[in-house]
Amino acid sequence: MVPIILVIGIALGGQVPLVWTLGVALLAPVLFHAAAMGRPGYRRWLADRRRLELERDTCQRRQHALESAGVLGDTLAELTALAKSVELNDEVAAARYELDGLLDHYVQVAVALKRYEHLIAANGRDELAADIVRSQDDPTAAARVRVLEHRLRCHDLCVAAAKKLRAQSAAIIELLRLIAQRSAMPDVPISDQDAVERRLADLEITEAALGELTPVTLAELPPLPSLPKKLAA
């Protein structure tokens, strides 16, 4: 860097001090950044920033996948908020249940379910069955009947797959709700069944001791001074 500055200074007609000033001005942000990177607080800030950027990119990726398949993002928004609440309340539970993976799995299931539903709607079973019945007695339509039968079986497979995916999606939703509900529960203090009884017993002993002590204490008190005769009259 120093030789470069000198060369530039000579090229500018020997104005080396000016070039040094410009060089320091250019190097100052670099040196400040390098010094700041060595501080723990700055490193934590950088890590938090990268984590937030990764979370934002992940949310956008999931949302784009749902929108491309024609799935509404309301449920994903709810599940994402639930996962965030679990991370805030219980980091151990968030890591244990792999909530990010669970959200990705929900998106995959929702997209697949929507595609199966489109296939089911585009190939009505009643119409396929009616075409098979109408063409069965036509010898020239034997190949078409076999194709229609294959389409009918494919339709039934789509219906069965959609049913499983719908149940799986519902299970993921309820599971995330359950995890969030449990993570929000405060810790229950350790119960001590005898705590009240012990305190009552101590109180009774104290009261009994005070009851025995009171007559003795009153007996030991000095007598009250007699009133003056004028006041007594």
C-alpha cells in the first residue's frame, strides 16, 4: 500500500502529503471494521444479523412454494409464529423437535396435497366410470376402455394419497400448536404437602408458649403507682 501511495504522489507532481491523507481516509473504515470484528459484541451482532437474514430468506422460500402451488399462506404464518414463540420460550424444545424441519415438511405436504386435489378435480371419477360403461360393448374401443380403467385407478390412488396428506397436514398443525402450548406453560413449583401442616404446628406451639408466658409476665410486672388524692377524689 505504501509504495502505491508514493507512486501516486510522484505521479501527481510530488504531492505525497495529500496522497497520504487520502490513503488514511480510505484505510480508516477498513481498519475500524477489522478492529470491530475482534470484539465479542460485534461478532454477536453479526451472527444475529446473519440469522435474521437466513430466517427471512427461509420464510420467503416457503411462502413462494405455497403461492406457486396455489396454497394460501395463512396457516404457514400461524405455524411460523408458533415456532418463533417456542424458540423464545424454550430453545431446548425448539432444537429437540426440529421446528424448522417441521415447517419445511408442512410446506411439502401442503404443496403435494394441492397438486393431488387439482388432479382429482380435473379427472372426475363419475365421468370416467360412465365412459367405461358406455364403451365396454364396443369392440373397437377396447384400447380406450383399458386406458380409461387405468385413469380410474389413478384417480382412486390420487384420492387415497390426498386423504393421507390431508391427515398428515392436520397432524403437523396440531403438533406445532401442542408444542407451543406446552412451551408457554410456566414451571410448576415443587409441591410440599406438609408445608402448611408444619407451619400450623409451629404456630400452635408458639401460641401455647405465649399463653403460658403471659400470666407469669403479668405477675412480675411492678404495681401501678397510686393516683394522687386530688385526682382520686
